[in-house]
Amino acid sequence: MTGSVYADVPAAQRNEVNHLIHFVKTTSCKMNRNGQYHDAAAALAHIQKKYDYFRNKISTTEQFIELSATKSTMSGHYYTVKCGNAPPLRAQDWLLRELKKFRRGKRTS
């Protein structure tokens, strides 16, 4: 909605959310939602839609992951990610691992 006021992650964590959005956008991995694999563009569009919907309930990067990229609100099935020949893993774990790498990298700079 135009003109709406949204809560959102604090400015200090906005870089983390932006990083994760970029990470999904540029991945070659496929995201499985409810039994169908989707490329990065479709995965990102879905995550962005859920982020926009839940924005007023999100105040941390972890909540962004939980509410926007963890599981289907309709079926309750967890999203998974398949990267190359590696076994699929939960999208939540994949993003939390990337968030940890990002935070570790920020501390060293």
C-alpha cells in the first residue's frame, strides 16, 4: 500500500536483510516450495512478497528469515534449497548460515 507506515528491521540490521535478499537473487540454487523447485528470481519474488506482508511483525534479521523464507503459511511445509549435487537443506538453515558468514565478515573489517 502506498503511504503506509511499516515497521521494519532496525537500520543496523537492514544491511543484513539486504545482503540476504541479494544472496537469494544471485544464487544458482533452487528453492523448493510445496514440492516445486523455483529459480532465484521466483524464490526472491516470493520472499519479497512475504517480507512486504509481514514487515510490520519483523524487527530482526532472524524474524525476516522466519517469516519470509522458512515455510509455507498455507501448507506448513518447510522450504528447502538444493545447491548442485549437495543434499537439500532447509531454506531457513541455508539463510542463517549465510547470515552468520556475513556477520563474521563484518566483524573482521
